[in-house]
Amino acid sequence: MIFIDRKGRRYLKILEPGRKLLIRGELLADELFGVEEGSRVKFSTGETFLVLRPTYADLIPLLPRRAQVIYPKDTGPLVVWGDVFPGATVIEGGVGAGALTIALLRAVGPHGQVISYEVREDFAAAARKNVATFFGEAPNWTLKHRDLYEGFDERGADRMFLDLPEPGRALGVASEALRPGGVLICYVPTTVQLKETVDALQERSDFGEIESFETMLRNWQVKGMSVRPHFRMVAHSAFIIVSRRLASDSLPSKVIDLPIPPAPAEEPEQNGDDEPPDETA
Ligand SMILES: C[S@@+](CC[C@H](N)C(=O)[O-])C[C@H]1O[C@@H](n2cnc3c(N)ncnc32)[C@H](O)[C@@H]1O
């Protein structure tokens, strides 16, 4: 549960029978069983806290972790641009604290599969604990303690997410594991990694439709007449690189001769993405 004080500060606490919750003052967890979500509860100092089950966006910044987690502002676009659907088979690496894993498990649903690769045993253990605590039982999740640059066991996966320092090094093994048409998402924090990853994708014939973007979320204060953006924001998290696995290994033989439809009436050429709009028109 999260406990929110009068200033909006949030504290994540796990309720277990017999456990004492310590924030400022204490409260026995047992006293909370049966209390409705959205209630205010009083700690021993007399301070009251609003108590709610955390949403995904509440949870992730408070998730116990040692590696950087994916920010909630990026998780939505990752799941949408990564086109994760109920029933999908999704590969993820590395797992870190399991923040993205939880979002993927929610998105694929009980009939999908999430397979995560993590090179560090301690991170794998932490992710296992976080998923068990904050998602629950996940029989459709497999966590492999492995260096993913050495290859994936899976073939025909629908989607893949790489959140590790050199995703460009994993493109060969990613290509083997993804089905043609599958979506590969790389998440990298620096421009150097962005360039290296996109260059590596562009050099290959088995990936295409490459798109790179970042997201910005600016919260607003709406308080009386003071309606303005907050002074602080997460100005940068990471770049998101989306690409599609093509059937390019066998491209020449796969080109199919389709009947050519009659040419449509000529239309004026559209501006390309890199051209500014014609303001004189
Ligand atoms: C930034 S963290 C991932 C955070 C995760 N996406 C989340 O939302 O919590 C990067 C992870 O990649 C793992 N990693 C780095 N190289 C790896 C490799 N070659 N194979 C598998 N995991 C790797 C690291 O140990 C670390 O846990």
C-alpha cells in the first residue's frame, strides 16, 4: 500500500500480519486489514496518511532497486509502440528491478508469455522478489540468469525489449529469436548509445522501419489562480528506438509480383518529415 502525507509525500509499505509500519510514528499492519482503500489512517504520532493500493505509476518510482528502472512516463509508449498485446510472447533483457517486467506481464495477460534474461544473479533475485510482491504469481513468466549477447533459446517471439548498455551487440541474436514482423524496442539513455544502436540497425537488412523518440512529461500545478507547469520535471530518461524484424534474409525470393493497380490522379508531393512546412502556401 502507499501512504500519502499532507504534503503529498509517498511511502510504499508491504502489509504483513504482525508487522509494524514505520513512517513518522508507527501503526500495526493488522489494524489496516478491512480498512477501505482511500481512507485516512492515524499513526502513533497523531499524523494521518491517506492509504491506497499503488497504481503502476505510483509503484515504479518507489520500487526497491539497485539498477535504474524504466520510468512510468516511458512504459506507456513502450507498451504501445512495442505493440504488446494479450497473448503475445515477449522477450525482455536485462530485467533490472523488474519494473518493465511487471508492465509486460500486465499487458500480455494470462495467455501471453514473458521471458526475461538477466546477467546478474543479484538483480535476477531482486526482480523475482519485486514481481512476486507487486504483481503476484506469474506462471507465464520465465527468468533466465544469462548473458543475452550469447543468444536466446526462443524462436518466433512477437516482441522484444532490450534495456541494457549495448543493444546493438544483440541484434544478431535478437533477429534469430524474433519472428518476421516482430517489434524490437531498444531503450538507451545517451545520444552515443542512440547513434550506435540506430547505426547497427541500419547496417542490417533484417531490421527496418526504425523510429527513434523520447518522451517528456510535464506536470502542472493547479492551485487556485496558480495554474502553471511544475518547476521540476524528469527532463530526460532515455531514448526509445523502435524497429521491425524484416524477412530480409530471403528477401529476393520473397518479392511477390502483384498486379499493378491503375495510377491514381497525381497529387502534390507531401513534405518529408525533415522538411519544414511551406508557410507561403
Ligand atoms: C537498466 S537495467 C534494466 C531495468 C529494467 N528494464 C527495469 O525496468 O527495471 C539494465 C539491466 O541489464 C542487465 N544486463 C546488462 N548486460 C546484460 C547482458 N549481456 N545480458 C543480460 N542482462 C544484462 C543489467 O544487469 C541490468 O540489470
